[in-house]
Amino acid sequence: MAERLAAYRALLRTQARSQAAYRTSFVVDLVGNVGATVFDVVTVLVLFGVTRELGGFTLREALVIVGISSFAFATADLLVGNIERLPRYVRTGLFDAVLVRPLGALPQLLLMDLPLRKVSRAFFGLAVLVVAVTSAGIDWTPGRLALVVVAPVAAVVFFGAVFVTTATVSFYWIDSGELANSVTYGGRDFTSYPITVYGGWFRALFAYGMGFAFVSYHPALALLGRADPLGLPGWVGWVSPGVALVAAGVATAAWRVGVRHYRSTGS
């Protein structure tokens, strides 16, 4: 176990050194990568420029939702988003080389090209979350103090599980990249707004069928002390860690089954 951890640390150090070797380029990448998360927040601000409420939520309340979502997705993308390269690894046979090494396949894939330049997104998302929860007039209790820490972490785990689960489709369908992106990045966009702005089967599918309602919407309701406009009981806002664990379990099972299903390219 100690030897494996040492090998993983060596991979991480190698990636850090190689990406930071050209400091000016690395700093430019850091600054440039903030743009995607900034755009998510700016979009919400623009919408509130033409309306006082969005789906029954004020700007300060909506910022709590987008803050959790932005931080969680940016952090999961930093830590796990590299798994999106799996279709290329499978197509080119690089995954064969990963499997023959005496290390876990998934940790290797995540560390092989860890995008450290995306750390700026995570920090910006955290800043948005901190500003949102401190300006939303939340009635702080011990439970809410715990939730404001646990809920974003659970959301990171949930998004990470989504990244892994959708990537495993490439073991069966090599050109599944666009399908995976529609779920991962579509989920990011979905969780940036109150789910009350969506309707019908679309809300049912993404919010509860796939669990995205538990990323930011329900935890935000619990933090704000608001009743759910859709009528669900208040305790639903506190179950996001459980939902994240279920998602992680599904991702683990999907990965193991996918690896067993994988057949070498022979190259």
C-alpha cells in the first residue's frame, strides 16, 4: 500500500513539475481557465438584470445555488475530469499499458495528465460560494454550519461519480464522448439554477432520475431555511451526502464492470 501511494505521489509531482515548467504559460492558463466558471455566474447576474426573481428565488438565494454548483463542478473537473480522455486511451491502446502496470487503472488515468491549470476555477467557485452564503442572510445553526461544509464536498463527489460513470460508456461505445458531455456539462448547467425554472419530464429526469437536484438546489433550501416550492419535505435538503455516496457506489460498480468488459485493441 505504501509503495502504491509513493508511486501516485511521484506521478503527481511529475505532472506538477512539467506543467509549471513554463511559468508564464502556466499563469496564463490559470487566468484563462477561470472564464468558464465566471461565465456561469455572469449568466445568472444577467438574468437578474431583467427580473427580480428566478423560479421564485431572489438573486442572493440563487447565488447560493450557483455557488455550490460552480465550486463542486470546478473541483470535480480538476480532480476527475481527466477521465474524459478515456475514449482516446481505449481507441489508441494506451489503456492496455495502464492495465499492465501494478497500479490502479483509475488513479493512473486521473494523474497521467492532471489539469492543474483548472485549480483557478475551483478557487473562484469557492469564492462565489463564500460570498453567497455570507450575504444571503442565513440563520446559522450548528446543523447549517455543518451542511455548508459537507454539501459542497458531497456535490464534488457526485459530479466526480458522474464523470466516471459516463466515461465508462466508452468501454462499450467508443464514440460516446458527446453523450457523456451532455450529462456532465448539462448537469453543471442544470444545477446552476433553481430547478423550479424547469418543468415536466425534463425536471423529473435530471433533478430526481439522475439526482442533480441534490447537488445544489435542495442543500441551498436547507441552508436558507426555505420550504421547497415543489412540496418536498425539509429533510430532503440534508440527504445530499447520502445521494453522493450512492452515486459513488454506482460509479465504482460501472467502472469495475467496464474494465472487465474491456478487450485489448491488440496494438
